[in-house]
Amino acid sequence: MNIRPIPATLLLTILLSGCGTPVPADKADYVGTWRSQEMRLSITQEGNINYERHRGSAETSINGPLQQFQGDDFSVGVWFISTTFVVSKPPYQEGGRWKMVVDGVELTKD
């Protein structure tokens, strides 16, 4: 029998994928994929967050479970490692499109 070890990053991804707090009903408008030229933010109903942001040659990406909402803002991460996304304008409709402003960037929902 040939057993291969599971890479640590794959194992961590598997373990964390089911650890998100589901998006509460009153925040359902947050669910979806949001984009701008420099940012992509995907929020699933199950509470999984996928974030990418490009600033010049720098790129930031975060994949993790939703911890909680604090007003309009939300935290992503596990245990003591987390980041908070500051939502200055929660989801709203404008010209038939859903938009929101996160960390100072206006995003449009796909």
C-alpha cells in the first residue's frame, strides 16, 4: 500500500473550508462575487471568503472563514489570525447593479 502525505497547505485548506460562520440572513446581500479593477472579493453563504487585491506590483490574497460581522464590517480568519474588512457603504443598488465600498474601494457584484 502506497500512502502519500497530504501537503500542509492542502490539509489546512481542507480543515478551514468548513469552519466559516454562515452569513446571517440580515447580511444576505453581501453574498456573491464583487469586483473592481484592483480587487476581487467572493463571499459564500456558508461563510467562506476569497479576496485578492492588486496595488501596483504588490498582490494580497486571503482565503479563510468568516468569523463575524461587526456592524457592516466583517472579520475573516482563524483563532488569533484574522483581518477585518471595513465596509464604508454596505451593499446597495445603483443603476440596476449591486455595489458596496470595502476598504475604500467601490466594488460591483457580478
